[in-house]
Amino acid sequence: MSRDKKQSKDTPRKLIHEEQAIEDAVNVAIKEAEDMESIAYSSRGGGSEEPIPLGVVPDLGVLPKKMRAWVIRKERHGEPMKSFKEEIMPVPNIGPNEVLVLVMAAGINYNGVWAGLGQPLSVLDVHKENYHIAGSDASGIVWKVGSNVKSWKPGDEVILHCNIESETHTTRTETPYDFISYDPMASRGQRIWGYETPDGSFAQFTKVQAQQVLPKPEHLTWEEAASYGLCYFTAYRMLITQAQLQPSEVVLVWGAAGGLGVFAIQICKMVGADAIAVVSSDDKADLCMELGAKGVINRKDFPHLMFKHGETEEERAKRLEDMKRFGQAIWKILGERRNPNVVFEHVGEATFPTSVFVCSRFGRVVICAGTSGYDCEFDVRHLWMHQKRIIGSHFANALECIRANELVRKGIIKPVLSHTYSYHEIPDVHQIMYENKHSGKMAVLVQASQTGLKNTEEARGAAKSVQSRA
């Protein structure tokens, strides 16, 4: 038999198999679509015991009693793959000044890893609940508002910032010094949502204070909008409010290709300051230059630069030599013997001696974290003799978040999202972060069914498209 005749004879059989496979796939898809339809829409008006399906945006007013969430409990503290477990949880009840939000996407931050580990302390001992839903960044849709909330209504597309204000900040004082500032960040009751509170963004619904809600930039996808809040607003307060960054100043940015650093570079460019980006590999240099850095230093070129406790005299001598060479690398980028006016610090223990050393006379070291450790040692003579300042900074208040978010809405500051994962991969993503195998900023989809969707209409259309294809 010729090859052509054999192919002709086999073709009908092949088509039958393909048609059967297509029919089977269609039947499965139709069944799934019918299940989604029945659960999501048959209970129009609310009251269903079952969670809504992932990837579905039901009609406003549909409010189930239960939701899906990734939960941390004290008895399973440990690495993320152990500590994060999916559970069916009650949808949170809201108070008169709170807002319930349907979470479309959520951002990944290291505080989720800390919460799972129970280090440096268990967050469940902080908020006193027996469960913890992590997540301090989100984009979503306002689903319900408290009786006192007039600034938002169901259906509004929003992002959430993570500063919880003390309700007694402006109404009660314990000492005469409580009103040294009207900045809510000065309040003893200030907390970080999704870390020091139990109801974060790794769930289908979350509750927040009304002041935490900000308008979603219309040009961003749900995942882009969920990715930037914690890191960007932190960087904004550090440089604009605390360090009072000025045009023509020089800023040394540690971890410049990371979640905080990518925004620090953009803020410097916006102000007219020169950012010197510090990275851990050459492949991150291009990103920093694209964002507007003046130049890039690979810290791996200085193998003895990082401080560690218990170092020998020989190790200390090598570190001091690398600190000097590091400072000279800054001069080379600038083309003059000039030191940074501002050092953007969040690494802490390992880099702090270098930060104080290379900072200019009358310069400022502004710090918001200690990812390498909290016990910082440095030669204090460099601090007082050259009249440098160390400035602490912690997230941002509502007004700073509003102002910073407007820069995103206008396209001046851009989120840098490197990877987007599914809701089911939330433990895996945190494990990747814990093992330091990630790069850039990561987000996860929750009620958004796919990447690239920008609003409620597109989200509902995507779900219906799946049904129509089925």
C-alpha cells in the first residue's frame, strides 16, 4: 500500500479520536461551567453557605457565609509549605468604619514568611486570634461598607494599603506626649494589616479600615495593582518624608532590584536625585538602569564587604578594605569624590557599617528593616564626627499612601511585577521567597481568573468566555 493511501485510510479514524476528545473536553467544561453558575448565581442576594468559586465575580449583593483562605495556625509554624494550609473560613464581619473587599489579586511580601515561621515571634500572640490569614497587599472590589463609610460604595475598584490606624489616636491620650505628632504612625495602636491583624489578603474576602482603601489605577491589571503597595509606600515615606530627598542629591540604594529598591530608584529619578544601585548579580543591572539609576555596583565584587558577628581581626581588616573600595566605586560612577547624601537601608546588620561609613558629611541613613539581622554594629566615630543622621521609617500613613498612589495613577511611578502565580500556589510562592530563589515582585490571582484583566467588566467577561467556549 502506498504511503498516501495508508494516510487516507487512517485519517477517518484519527478524526474520530480527535472529535471524541473534543466532545469529552466540552462536556467536562460544560459541567464545570454549570457548577460555577449554580453556586455563584443561584444564591443571588446572598446567604449561601458555600464559598463562591475561584475566578468568578458574582453580582453585587451575593455574599456567601464562607470563603476559601490560606490559613496559618500556631501548631504548624515552620517553612511556608508546612505553615500555609487552605481552609474554609467565615467571611469576616465588618464594623461601622470598615470595608469588605472581594480580593481579585494579592501581593507577596516577606512578612508572610515571617508569619508562617512564627519568627521573631508568633503573630498569633500579637492579635490573639487562633488563626492567621497573611497578605498585606491586594487589589479588589468593594463588596460591602460599614454604616459610617461614605467615601466608598459596593462595586468600587480599589487597592489596599496595609497601615491600620489606632481608633483612639485622635480621641484619647495616655500621656501628654501622645500628641507629639498627628501622624497616625506615631500611635501605639498602629499595626500592619495582614501581619499584625488576622484577616489579610490571601482569601476570597478581606476586611479593612475605610482609610486603607485607595482607587485602583485604571491602566493596571489586577495583579499589577496588587503588587506595589507595601514596598512602594514604604519607599515613598523613607525618601520623601523622612529623608526629605532633594534634587541633585546622591542616594545609595541597597537591594536595588528588589521590591523596595525598584521604587527607590524611580522616586530618585522623579525628584531629580542620582541613584547608585547595589545588586547581587550582573543580570539585575539592566533593570536598574532602565528604571533610572545613575550606575550599578555588584556587591559580589566585594567579597568581604558584608559584616558578620564574631569576625576575626583578619576578616575585619579585609572588610574595612572592601568598604573603602566600595566607596571608590561610588566615586567612579559619579565621576568625582562624592559620597551619598542618603543611604536607602533595609538590609540591616550585614550592610549597616558600610552605610554609615560611605554616607556623606551631614548625610542621612534611612532604614525600614533588617532583613539580614537587627543587631547592627558600626564605628560610631563616623557618625558623630561627620554629623550624620540615622532615621527610622515604618511603612506610611494614609495621606502619604494617597499622594504616592496618585503618582502611579498618572504613570509617573510604575510597578515592577516579575511573576504572577495562581491562588493554589500561595504556599509555593512563599517557599520560593523563603529560599531566596525569586527575583523582583510577585503576585497571586485570587478571584481574577487570568492575568491581564483590568476591571470588573473584563473579569466577568473572562469567566463567561470560558463558559461560552465550553
